[in-house]
Amino acid sequence: MYVIIWKFVVKPGREREFEEAYGPRGVWAGFFRRGNGYLGTELLHGVAVPDCYFTIDRWDSSASYEAFRSRHSSEYEAIDQRCESLTESESHVGNFLSVGTPASK
């Protein structure tokens, strides 16, 4: 599995909007669902630092993700610009491959 992780610091008072846009049923997940190989999105909310969030986007492979990004780059950028007003900052934590994932039954 291929995983992309982002960290966000959300503007005060915009938490609900952010969660709606970046959560598993949000605009980003809806956009990614159109891609072959998309497996889902998880949104994590900081406990000790409540304005901090992480998104975890899962794909079956880096090739699936890269193909999707290539085909839909302009739409990706448009959604990113629309959501920019919700955050103080965003940073790409990294892209990862899962290790030791149990085989599917």
C-alpha cells in the first residue's frame, strides 16, 4: 500500500469546514474516489495540539496515485486553492510504503 501524509494547522473557527473538506467523505476523498487504486482517506485530529490535523491518503500503489495526479492535476490545484483559506499552514510529511501488511483474506 502507498500512503501520502499531510500535516495541517487549521485556522481558528474553521475546524468544522476543514473536517468536512478533508475527512473521509469530504471533497478531497470524493475527488480521489474517481481514481483507480484509491483505498481511502483518514483524518486525524491532534489531542495535545487541537489545531493540528493529519490526513492519510491510501492508494494501492505509487503508480496509481501518480497516474491520477497526472490526469487530474488542474482539478487537484483548483481544490487545493479553494481549501487554502481553511489553514494557517500545510506541510507534506511524506510518501510511504506499508511494511508487513497482512495478506487479504
